[in-house]
Amino acid sequence: MKNQKFSIQDRIKSFTYALNGFKILFKEEHNARIHFIATIIVIIAGFFFHISTTEWLIVILCIGAVFSLEIINSAIENLADLVCQTPNEFIKKAKDLAAAAVLIAAIVSIIIAMLIFIPKIWTLWF
């Protein structure tokens, strides 16, 4: 790769590539849509329950982690499918491991959401 000068146009292009990645993610990945719906629900709940700044930081980190890992998982799956179009044990392992990373982030995010919101729901009802 050549050492190129800084270019505003190139930086704008890089954003268009990233935005195209989001478009692909939501068009092709069903789990990303589920994560998006969960994100909207959590954000609404955060405003409704007036969560603290620290709680917002944790929620935002969880949202970012889940979406980032979902994107990486999708990229690995697409590359693996291109590299090997026949069943392959190593490709399957790589895809399963990437999917497990997303699952862990999602489970941890659910636990964190429960720790933040259950006490607030509890005080609202009782």
C-alpha cells in the first residue's frame, strides 16, 4: 500500500463504504434487525427510567459491542463462504466461533440490562 496524502474526499468515501456496510448488515442479517429492535427498546427504557450517565455509558458500550461483533461475524461468514464453497470443518469452526462471540456479547448485554432496569421496574410497581 502506498503512502498517500490526507484527502477529505477519501475520508468521505470511507464513510460511504461504512454506511454501505450498515445497509448490507440490516438487509441481509436477520439477527442485526433483532439487535436493532432491542436497541430501540433499551434506549426508550433508558429515557423513561432516567438512567444515570454511568448506566448510559454501559448501555452504549453494550450496544456497540453487540453490533460490532455482529458485523465482524457477518464479514467472517461472507469471506468463509467465498473462500470455501464446499463443507469444511475449519470454516465451520471459524463461523461457529464468530457466532459464539456475538452470542456472548448479547447475553452479557441482557444481563447488564436486567441489572440496570429490573430495580427501576421494581420501584415503579411497588
